[in-house]
Amino acid sequence: MNMVKNIDIEKNTAKAILLIGHGSRLPESSKVLEVHAERIKKTGKFDEIHTCFLQSEPTIQDVFPKIKSETIFVFPFFLAPGIHVSKDIPRILGLQGKYSEINGKKIIYCDPLGESEFITKAILRQIEELWSTY
């Protein structure tokens, strides 16, 4: 169901991003998601930025109902489109593909980080930084 094909996030009115991480029993692991959320917030492109986790708190069920924006970009903060990305998150949210409408809100389900060249560059940068201090 392609209800919202070409979204200009600069012009769209009330919009939110929901970053969903795996979660961990180690509390410091959630910091990574919070760092990215803060950077996204500084861009001013979204009215709301939320984070939640599949296996720790806050959960998707805790956060998603509180989002007020008319358009919600759901971003699975995962590297690959494994079972959590392809089955679990869509099931929990009731998504019907990339574009869904839930309670009158447009939901756009983003791809995970995946094969982006930016991920490759980040890997190489970290290796280069470590190598230079070796």
C-alpha cells in the first residue's frame, strides 16, 4: 500500500522518527541510540524523536502510542533485515509493508542500516583510527 510515496520531509507538517533498537540488559548500550536521536533532533527536521527497544525498556508498546505527529518514520536501528526487522517490529506495530496507516497516522517503515556505503566508511574509519594509534 503506497500511500505516501514521495515525502518531502522539509515540507511535511508534524512528523516524528521512532528509532528502534534491540536492547540489552546493559544500560549503557542504549546510549548509542540516544546519541543518534540527539543528533537527529539538532537537525530540526522532526517534531518528535523517540527511542525504544525490542528487549529492554522503554518498549515499542510504551512509546509508540504516545507519538502525536501525523507522520511517523519508524527506523529499525539494525544492520541487517533479520527476523526482528522483517517480522517482529512490523507485527508489534501492525504494519502492512513500507507504508501503513494506523489510527489516522501515516507510518513509513524504513530499511535497516544495511549495505549503506556510509557503514563501510565508518568501519574503515574506525580501523584507520585504531591503526594510527597502534
